[in-house]
Amino acid sequence: MDSQAERREWLRVLSHAALLDLEYLWREIDIPHRFRVLRHPEPGLAMVRGRADGSGRPFNVGEATVSRCTVATTDSQDGRELMGVGYVLGRNKRHAELTARFDALFQDSGQGQTIRAVVLPPLRAKRADAVAKVARKTDSTRVEFFTMVRGD
């Protein structure tokens, strides 16, 4: 997997994670990085687009509230400035900020892989459990339709 795909994946995992889980993991890793806020956490709107039947012309479905944040740190092992971004659905500024901080740490060539190995697996597991729970609940309400042939 290339670095862009990896980053896209960890940003997806972080944005879907519960804030309490991110807070817990942030305290758990306890890395003394100093962060400079480039863009303070702020809510805004993003246009959501769709396509009729998945292949038609795109159309605007509506707007969704999104919070974003951008941070930087120079406390990396190799001295490079690492910039992290956080975009999450909703108005939770802290969630966007923690996502940006984790994103910056994950890019560190020295300890990023170790931090990812600690942070991402429990978040992926919780997300998988939540998706499975919704799938089970949905499946329990499934209605099977069938057609009987009339004998004329």
C-alpha cells in the first residue's frame, strides 16, 4: 500500500472513531510533542454530492456539517515539520483536533509506525464491532418476499 493510501485509511479510521476512544489513546501514548495550530478547530459546511443510480450525472444532495483542524509539529525524530489534518462529520472540534494530532504523529518516520500499531488496531476493531451490530440488527428485520404461481 502506498503512503497516500495508508494515510487515507488512517484518517478514515480516526474520523470514524469515538471521541472517548481517541482521548483515551492520546493519554495512553503520552508523547511529549509540541503542536502549533495552523488552523484552529472550526465547524463548517461541505456539499454532499450524489449520482442517480450510481452512474448518472452528479447532483447536490445537500450540506453536511464538518469540523476541521490543521496542526504542525517539529518534534519528529528526523527534525522535519510534520503537518496533520483532521476532518470529521459534525461539530466536534476536539475530535478534529485529535485527528489532526494523530495524523501528524503517524507521519513521523522514526516512531510513526509504532504509534500506528498501538492506536489503529483497537479503533478498527471497535468500528468493525459497531458495523456488525448494525448489520445484525438490520438483518433481524429483513422481510423475504416471494411470489406464488396461481394454478389456472
